[in-house]
Amino acid sequence: MISRCLLLAAAAGVLAAATYSDEIAAWRKQREERLKADGGWLSVAGLFWLHEGANTFGRDAANEIVLPDGAARGGEFLLHDGKVTVKMDGSERELWADSADAAKVGRLSLFVIKRGDKYGIRLKDPDSEYRRGFHGIEYWVPKEEYRVKARWVPEPAKIPILNILGQTENMESPGYAAFRLNGQDLRLRPVLEEPGAKKLFYIFRDQTTGKETYGAGRFLYSDLPKDGAVMLDFNKAYNPPCAFTPYATCPLPPAENRMPVRVEAGEKKYGH
């Protein structure tokens, strides 16, 4: 009877490991599919900052915003008092910043983004060199010890988050996750990307950063706290968009999220 129980326990352990491995494999597959999608980060092929007034765009090199497709002179983006409109094909309409609203020029999609007090045009091209040259992501073998149940400590605060443009935004942080990993007591403070967010967003560095992993740090999400705890799965730690295109505007890890341990889990670095 005892041997049978041991066999059943061992079988259950193998099944659990296989199920978790399958979960990580499915997550990685979806992750790469999103990157490679028509509007994914690999399609981001340009970023043009607007000046007040008219900003001409088109394929001709005489334009202020030179595009790889469309008419020689496609039109102009007009920036006036924080409002961006696009004038093309005999009509004019407003474009909302950081939305799905886009101007279509040939095969291209042009979006307005706002970073601090700056407005820009983000170019997405389904024929981007970054999309065509994508060669897959290298990962560490998933290990269950990097799936950590952390104690949640409510401590609402606004913390400064610096981005690669040198701009700082104060973001809401509802508290921090305290946990033990690789023999050390650690904590990570997440932020909320928007009011009412359903996920916690962590931007972190560890002792692999700039070596085996991307130099600007990595990202991780968790569910909101439940029963005083959050689950941190570092096997799902991933590279920021800046690893895949030079035209992203990524946030950088706050000082309290620079961990003095090696996190040998999740995505390794990817060079563009």
C-alpha cells in the first residue's frame, strides 16, 4: 500500500510538472505570435516627434516625415495646442493620442503618441525589417522554483518611473510584493498602468541584466493580490519592446526594483 501511494504521488508530481511546462510553452508561443502580428512591436519601424504647426509626410525625401510607402506627398500632421489632426486626401480629422486611431498610408499605419509634453507619430509597417529579421527568443529552461508566492504589503504610493527618453512619470503603486528567492529576502514594487488596471506591472533588474538578459531590464505581470498574496512567475519575465525595435519608448526599473540576485528564468536578451 505504501509503495502504491508513493507511486501515485510520484505520478502526480510528474503530471504537475508536465502541465506547468505546457503552460509556459503555450505562454511563450502566444508571446511570439503577438510580437510577429501585423500590428505587433516588430512592425514598429519609425518614430517622428512633431513640432507645433504643420508636419508634412510622404515618400519624398523633401517631407519632414519620410515614409517607406504611399504617395510622394501624403499630407500633413497638424499639431496645435495639444491637438493633432491629419490632413490628407482632401479631408482633415483629429487623431487621439495613444489610441488605436490611425492614419493609413499605403501599407503603413500612423499613430499619435504622447510622452510627457511631446507628441509623436509612431509608424507601423507590416514589412518592417525587424519583423522580417525576427529569429525567435531564447529562454531559460522553466524551473518551478522561479514561480514564487509573495506576501503582499499594501503601501500605496506614487513612484517616479523614468523612460528611455529621459522623461519621468509618477505612477500609482498600490504596495509591494515581499518574497524569498535564491536565499535572499527581496521585494518588488509594481505600478498600475492605468486607473482600474486588472494586473500589476513590475519593471525590474537583476544580476543577469546587461549580461544574459536585456540591458534595460525586464517586465513581469501578476494578478491583483488575493488573500494577502501575489504569484510572481519569473518564467514569464520578458523583454521590453525596446529589445525588438529602436522606436519604442520603454520605462526603466525604479531603484527599489533592482534585485541583488540572478534571476535565471524567462527571456534572455534579444538584439535588434
